[in-house]
Amino acid sequence: FDEEQLLENVRAFMNGLQDVKPETFGKGKKKGGGGGGKKAGAGTKFYLSAHLTSTQGRGYKIDLRTVDPTSAFFMGELPE
């Protein structure tokens, strides 16, 4: 794979995750009845962290803004 093919794979994977993201998510039923998860609002974080590693290599933490399809910096450069 060349660099552009790897980037396209990551782009397709993250867009696929975004497409199947549940409308509601959370821990499920809450004490006191009324169950259900949190409604996924505009400020709700769906991605908590991202790391890239090879099978037996060192892992690297990735800035979420570059892999979150809802971010303005998705698959792009971050400002210095």
C-alpha cells in the first residue's frame, strides 16, 4: 500500500463508523427506572481516543480531530 491508499482506508473506515453510530448510546438503564441511553447531542463525544500501531510495533496516539468525520480537520493538517 502507498500512503494515499492507507489514508483512503482510514477515511472509509471512520466514515463507516460514523454512518452506523447509534442514535442513543450510554450505559443503558439508569437507577430509578426510565432506562435508555443518552441522546447523542451535538456536543456528545462518540470517539474517546485513537491510536495507530502495527502488529508488534510501537503505538502512536492520534489527535481525534484528524480522524473524526464531524471535525473540520478530518483527514487534514492541524494548525500549528
